[in-house]
Amino acid sequence: MEDTASAAQMLGRLKAMGVRISIDDFGTGYSSLAYLKSFPIDKLKIDRSFVADLQDNPQDQAIIRAIISLAHSLDMEVIAEGVENLAQLQQLRLDACDEYQGYLCARPMPATELEDWLRAARCPNQTLPH
């Protein structure tokens, strides 16, 4: 990511092949707003640190709403990481978040269990309707 031009070219080639590009842990660390205009991004993943106190922290709520609004205005989807309870999921639905991941849906599991788990479709509405 230090060589933005080279990274943009490589991501552009991947996108041309049909690969969808996401920025993980958006809002923390090295995830810069400049990446949104420099790279062909499809999805932003909101860092779990903003989701953890979503119900009790107005700053986290505001940041999540801002990320969702920004992403949608740039024709990107949004996934929230670290969703562990229905209250978080309900708030994310209200804020128009597109998808979620976290323990509410499933705990980490061995690959040998994944196929059966997928067939059972146990996640509560993983894709969040607008």
C-alpha cells in the first residue's frame, strides 16, 4: 500500500478479472479515505471496535452511520464486523448496513463443518434489507 500507483494498477487488474475488492477494518489503522478514490473498491468492512459498543456509544453510532452513508454515496456496499447480538443487528439494519459478520451468525468452525452449516442457513438475515 506504500506504492499507491502500483497497488491501484494491481487492484484494477484483479477487478477486471471479476474479483471484488474490500477494505477490511475500515476506520482504523491504515485505512485511509484516499484509498476510496485511488482504488477500485466494492465494499467497506466496518471495524468491530465501532460495533462492540454500538448501543451505548453515540460516537460509534455516528461513525457507523457516516461510513455507511459515505460508502453508499460511492456505490460501495458495507459489511459490519463483530456483530454479536440482535440489538447490534437491529441498529445496523436501521442504519442501512448491507451485511454483517460475527458470532451472532456463527463462531469459527472447521472447514469440514462448513458445508452442513451453510445448508442449514442458520444466520439471522445475513444480508440486511434496506
